[in-house]
Amino acid sequence: MTTPYAHPEALVSTEWVAQHLDDPHIRLVESNEDVLLYNTGHIQNAVKIDWVSDLNDPTIRDYIGPKQFEALAGRLGIDNDTFVVFYGDKNNWWATYAFWVFQLFGHTKAAVMNGGRKKWVEEGRPLTREVPSFPFAAYHAPQRQDYKIRALFAQTLAHQAAGLPLIDVRSPKEFSGELLHMPEYPQEGTLRGGHIKGARSMPWARAANEDGTFKSVEELKDLYEGEAGLSADQNIIAYCRIGERSSHTWFVLTYLLGYPNVRNYDGSWTEWGNVVGAPIEK
């Protein structure tokens, strides 16, 4: 018997989405690594969130603030009561990133479409190029709740110094220092290669099946508890390059395995690998 996910409400199936395409209380959001992919075809009534221009502050390395978030949500027809369903390419890599940013503002009425864009397409379900338009919605955003699910550099440094668990979700060659960047992304390198001293390696994509869906609880426990040595009672920080891949792992640990104390260090290796005095290993 397969153990159910800790928070099954955080996932919906492609079939569920197909049955709710015209539900006015639901907003489908596509967020991809390839920011042009949406224009080639998307699920009916899905809106687009561009992870570069929509979620990040244009002048400082940080996320948008409450006023900017209100404007984004309003433009997409999302109010505080809208159930937002995220999906995207690359095993929902950027969909979980957008989901995580929404959680910074406490928007808990949200889920991820299991399998993402890949599963939808492989099932032969239709795409459209018609861009939907929804009435502007009034959204009231609180201050970002960074302290709950986000770790900054100083917090991560203290976490590392205390010997608390860090999970590095980059590729093995990034973890070892052989590569200073993601495979096939040489322009995104850092000054130093390696990983945060004491971090454990568990590449993010190992949590996904071939069809893009998440692995079972039993399989995920084999990875994160059996191989990486994590447990639900620990205070855990996940990181990657800029926090995008680690948002996927944060989602897995928090919503699928039910770990209550997991944070995403979005500064990740582009910050740590360039900071004077930050301890690394290879």
C-alpha cells in the first residue's frame, strides 16, 4: 500500500485541471524556465508568470514586495480567495519556485499540477495560444513571511557553523566543484566551485519520475532519509544556484514528506561561492 503524501491538497492531477478549466475560483499559472514557451501554447485559461520580470525586484537582488505582489496578482485576476494552481516545464522546476514566492506572502490556497506541462502534453491534452484576460482583482498582501521558509546568507552561515543539515540539490559535478555552473549554462558560473562545508548532495530531479510526476513517499524517503540522512525533526536548509531547483526540494520535503522546518536559501551558490570568507568544500 502506497503511503499518502503529507499534504495531498498541495497537488492536483492533470485530470483534475482538465475538469476545472472554466472554474472562476481557480487560476492556472504557467511558469517555465523557458520564458517564451508559454507563447507557443499553454493550457486553456492559464496565465503566465515570468520568473525573471514578475517575481524579482528590478533594482535589488530580492523578490517583489507587497505592493508589487498585489499588482501582479491583480493583473492576473487573483484575489486572496483564488485557488492558484501552478505548472510548468522541467518537472515543475519553476512552478514550485513561483509557488514558493506565493507562500512568502502567505497565499496558502495554492497547489502544483503533478507532472506539469510535460505530463499534460504527453497525455495529448490540448494547448492554446489564446491569452486569457480576467478582470483586475483586489489583492491584499501582507509583508513577506521570509523568516518561515527563506534563509538569508547570515542565517545560512550560522546554520552551517552549528553543524545543522544543509542539502545541496545541484548536479553532482557542481557539488564536487568540477563545474562552476549548471551543465549547459556556462555563463552562470561563480568564482569558486564546490559546496557549502558540511552539505549533503541530493540532486533535485531525483524526486521526479520520468513523466514529471513526483515519486512516492516511500521512494522519497529512500532518497532524503536513506541516502541523504535527513529526518522530519531536523531544521533543514536547501540550496542550489539561485534557489530555483531548491524550491522544488523544499516543496517535496515540506508538502510531500511533511517536514515542518525547511527553508530555501535562495542566495545559494551564486552568493555563497562569491562571498569572501564563506567556507566551502570540494
